[in-house]
Amino acid sequence: MLGDYTKHIKGDVDELWEQKDADKNGYLDREEAKKFLNALSGIMEPERAANYTDSAFERVFTKFDEDKNGFLEKSEMAVLIK
């Protein structure tokens, strides 16, 4: 079921990524990632969106920033979304 969900929002997620990557460097810094996740939660099912609250942001960002470079790459964000 999750596969169907991610296929459904893929276009929206790609477009949203482009909008929130303000400096167009291909990565999201903390500020950009927070804006991305806030907007993403608006197109997710409510029970999934509950995982992306402001209070959980630092924990989520740190967990999915696998290379610990302070940025989220698309591949890291894809893991987060799935």
C-alpha cells in the first residue's frame, strides 16, 4: 500500500522539493527541510503527517541526515518519506 502512496505523491514531492530548495543547491538545510516537511504534511494522510511536527523536527532531521553533513539529500528525504 505504501508503494501506491509514494507513487501518488511523487510529482508533488519533486515539485515541493524544487520550491523549498531556496538556494537551488540540490540539498535542504534545516530551515529549508522544516518548510518542506511542513508543506509535505499538508499533502499526506493525517496519520502520517502527525510524524512531522515541529516538536519532532530535530529528531527526524538528525535521524535521516545519514551522512551528518547538516543537509538532507533527495535520497535521504526519500527514506524519510517511506
